[in-house]
Amino acid sequence: MSGGIRTSVKGHLIRQRVTFALGTVHEHENENFTAPKDPPSLPETTTASTSYGYSKIPCSPMMNSAEKETSQGQGGMDPAVLDDIIRRLTEVRLARPGTQVKLSESEITQLCIVSREIFLQQPNLLELEAPIKICGNIHGQYSDLLRLFEYGGFPPSANYLFLGGYVDYGKQSLETICLLLAYKIKFPENIFLLRGSHESLIDDKIFCLHGGLSPDLTNFDQIRNLPRPTDIPDIGLLTDLLWSDPDRDVKGWGMNDRGVSYTVGPDKVTEFLEKHDLDLICRAQQVVEDGYEFFANRQLVTIFSAPNYCGEFDNAGAIMGVDENLLCSFQILKPAEKKPKFMMSTKI
């Protein structure tokens, strides 16, 4: 793969080619490599690594819980109440999958009100720094969210960026969104949740969003200036950021089977990255069999973090970790051993 990244060395900018660790893998194929120094994993996981450069850029500090409590507030929420909510939501990981958590209406309302204020204090375009772990759709599969945290580390021991798709389809959407909001309130600098008009740049090199590119997106100030809150229109920039999909058989922009937005060809991905001096687009939105799937010579990656999606498909889930050197590794949550009822679909 050709291309380059910028690395600062004693004040001088140099160009360095993007390299890949552990060999060459063709697009749309799974990488079955084992990377060194992975976090403690569940028994049913595999990993793979990909290098996107060597920019040494620090991140928000990852602390233990005691340290973090002294450095970050709980918004307008009683810390004891918040901690109790998190305790109840996480202790069910020791119980049978699907065990429900009882939260009162007032607790849920408070989570929504306080987290809303935190979201509005942070910009539309989150400009984050590695190290960070990037997660795709969860869709209410709460036991898989807990499994994901067990594998990658519970906040604040790791930084997380979720790309949307938190609820619907799964049976525990309420628990899923409540835990994510509770962690957002407790550790606002360690966990980030993309929403409708909320996208992210990691170290100015990885553009993260839920859906895909838009023909209307010419500069990032357009995202920064989007109003919040807002309704999603039928067409336009915001719709495309949420709903467009990559399509390797398309050149330029094509019709989308969803009936909304566009499909995006590899040429437009390359054009966008070169124009904005980026290395990678990271998005969610579509079910992919191995939990992640490359597109356009690894210039775009789709991440989906809900294994056995809806209990109907045999897909794996994935987390993409980005370390301080922008080395990307994929941690795989394998699906349960069961026969799928339907063939794999890539549209949700």
C-alpha cells in the first residue's frame, strides 16, 4: 500500500510509508495472526495487528479508579448513586447472560440529563489522542458489551470510542445505554460515544464516524458547526455521515440499497484521505463476518462489535485498539458455536 504519514522528529516533519505488521493480508480477508502484548483476553478471542505509523502523541491519562475520582467529577450526579448504578450494571457479568438489571425511572432520567450536559460541553468533532479502543455497533447485546469490557479493560483502565448503534434489536438495550452513559458521566475524558452529529479524529490521522463519507463534506468545520440537538434530514451531510456505505463495485457515488444516502467507491475514499492528510477511515454501521473488514486497500475499516448479531448470524465481533504509535490491533470476540438461521447480510 502506498501513502504516508507525518511524524514529528525534533521539530522537523518527515514522510514515512504506512507499513503493516505480521505480513500481508488481502482486502476482505480475516487476519488470523497473534499479536504480542495483548490485554488479558477471554478464552474465545484472537488478535491481529496493523501499523498505521509512528506518531508519538500522548493521550488522556489512563488512571485507576481512585485516581480518576479525584481528577474528574460526576457532573451534577451524586457520586454514591452513580457508583451504585455502575456496580449493579456490571456485577451481572457474573450471572447468567440476559440477567436484567433493575434501575428506577429517576435513576435513568438522571443519567440522561447529566450525560446530555457533558455531551454538549464536548465538540461535534472530537479530536482525540491514542491510545484508545474503538468499538462498533452493540445493538443492545449487553452481555457482549460486558464481555468487551472484560477483554479490553473496564474504564478508566482503557480509553474507548464507540461509533454508535447502541440500542435496538438486542434484548437489553436499556442496560447497554445506561452503562455507557454512567461511564461517560464518571469518566468523561476516557469514554466517548459518537452520536448523530458527533464524529472524531484520532491524532489527526484516523477519521471515525458511524456511517460513511458524503459528497457534501469538503472540510471538517462543516461537522464542527452542525447544530445540536438536531433532527436527521432525508438528504444531506448529516444523513450521509450516518447512512452511507462503502461499495467496492462503485466508482464515485452510487445508489444505496437502503433507500437513503449513497454508496461510496474506493476512489472517493482515497481522494478524501489525500485531501485531508489522513491515513484511515474507521466506521461501523454494517455487519461484517469477522467483526472487521477492510476496504479500498486498507484505507477504510468497518468495525462491528456485536457477535452472533440478533442471535441469527454467525458473525464475530471486534474491537480495534490504537496504541501511542498508531499501531492498530484487532481483538476478536468469536461467535457462539451455533448454526445461523439466515445467510450473512451486510445491511442493518
